[in-house]
Amino acid sequence: MKKTFLKVALATLVAFNMPTASHAQSILNSIKDAAASAVGSAASSSGNSTVSAIGGVLSKVLGTSTVSQSSLVGTWTYSEPCLVAESKNILSNVAVTAAAEKAQKSLKDALTKAGITSGKLTLTFNKDNTVKATVGTKTVSGTYAVSGSDLTITFTTIKKTVKMNCKLSSGNLQLAMNATKLLTFVNAVAAKASAASSSLGAVSSVLKNVDGLYVGLQFSK
């Protein structure tokens, strides 16, 4: 286990001692790959739940690429929750894996209580910048706007606005936000939102002192 984290630490040292700014993205990719490889190796050999939590955090990062309005058009179906890290903090978040593990469990519990489980939430983005969210028998509508990798949804019927990070990859959509924004989102779309409030509060409490770690929702077409 010590050897595994030594590999991660070494990758970090090498990367952050490279002074050329133009290498920033490749550095981040190298760090992520080295860390994920080391963590994956440790998880397969030890089965340690904390190591698994590290792998979960490292596998999802915030989007940085510009997302076009046209690429969002269509209906997206929710698949699972996730924790999402800022790229620059991929390895620093290893130190808070205990918090990450607690947040993962609370997040899944909260969404389940709200009725948001795999296949039960859909987001439909239209060409005219209108959006519709459906959870079970509840449907809310509104408008959306994309700027870079930021997606802003305004649910006009209930006057709630949520700004989140948006990432598209291989037909999958990842929406990431802080726990407070997720609470707003769930309150807007879910009929059973009140049942999830305590669990979402637990997520917020766990993550409030953790820099660069967000909650995410994954969708597919």
C-alpha cells in the first residue's frame, strides 16, 4: 500500500517541478493516469474500501472543454451519481478519501429517497433553449444556456436557477455542482425532495470543508 502511494507522490513531484506552462494539460493527464493506475492496482490487491473511494474520486474530473448548445439537444437519462474533482486537485483530494466515501453513500441515499434512481430522471434539451426535467410523474420546464463548460438551467415554473459544470464524453453527460446547488436542483425536479433533505444536508456537511470536490450526476442518451 505504501509503495502504491509512493508512486502517486513521485508522479506529483515530477509533474509540479516542470516549469513550462504549455505542459500544464499533459502534466494533469499524466498525474491522473499515474494515480488511477496506482490506485487501481492497490484496490485489486487489497480490496480496501477507502482505496476504492479514492479510485471513484479520481475517475471523474470537471469538464474544461466548451460544450455547444447543439450537442446537448435531445433526451438524456440519468444513470448514476458520482463525486467529481477539479483537475488541479486530483491528488490533493486523496487526503480526504474518508470524507469522499461518506459523501458517496449519502449522495446515493439522498437521490434514492428523492426518487432519482437509474432511468427515473430525464432531461430533454430542445433547440430553442427550452428544457424539461421529468422524475416519475413530475415534470418541470424551463430554459438553459451554455457558456464554455458551464450550463445554467432556469426552471421557470418554480423560479429556480442552477449553474453547473457540464462535460460531454463518448455519449455521456456529466453535470457537476456543489452540494448546495444539488439541493436546489433536487428540490426543483423531484416530487419527493423533502425526503432527501437530511441526506443532502449530510453531503453538504461532509464536503463543505473539502476544496475542489463536487457532486455529480451522470446521464446517457
